[in-house]
Amino acid sequence: MAIKLFITGGTIDCKRIEENGKYVFEKTHLPEMLEQGRCKVDIDNQVLMLKDSIYITDSDREKILQSCKDCKEDKIIIAHGTDTMVETVQVLGKNIRDKTIVLFGAIVPFNQEKSDALFNLGCAVSAVQTLPKGVYITMNGKIFSWDNVRKNKELSIFETLK
């Protein structure tokens, strides 16, 4: 069972954050993270973009949606920035029913001390293999359905709506 991993950027892949708050990207860290985590699952990764999610546009979301629809795998993980992850998960949830898709990200970049990136990736790898078809977010050990989640920006956590 192969899993597709689409990479879109976000804090998880940020090399550094400049004084003006701009994220600087050089490359994705996801292959390194899978290796560090000693992942033995067959995962095919593909970089769609490396962007701070506040700059993800409707056109970018359409690209993510189309990539999910077009890929042969029915289990998909998406590394995504947390600021607009909910907007993207809603687009996917409204348009895809025949695959299991799990979005995840990080509050602290992978290359910084005390990052939650590796833990969140591990949760996503496990979740995509065990959840029924549908679209989800996993962050900090919790799993949220696409239609029952919000980001509490004050606390930097995801929580259910109901």
C-alpha cells in the first residue's frame, strides 16, 4: 500500500523566519524527517510548492485538489502550513470522497529545537493508514474531520467546532 505525500510548505519546511515575519524556504525536510523517524512505509513524496500558507491562493488550493484527484494512491498525506490549513481541508473535504487524506503541519519548524514536526508527521502516517475514507487534519496527537475543525490562533492549537 503506497501513500502519496504532497508537500506545500508551511512552518514545517521553513529554513528561517526573517525579522519582518517572512518565511524563507530552501528545500523540503520531509524526506529527511521520514528517514529520521525510520519510516518503513512506502511513501512517494512530491513537492507542489514551498509557501507560507498565508500566501496560498485559491489557485494553489485548486492545484492541491487536482493533484489529489489525479494521483493513483487512495491514501494521501499533505504537509501544509497551519494558518490556512482549515481553508484547504474544507476545499478537499467538499470535493473528494473516495480517498483518505490527512493534512498536518507544525507550529515550530523542523530544523528548530522543540519542534512538533516529527511527531505530527508520524501521526499523519499512522492516521492515513487507519482512518476511513474522508479528509482530516492531524495535529499534536489529535485527529479532526474536515468539517469540524478550527485553528485557535491565540493558543496555536486545533480544536473541534462542536
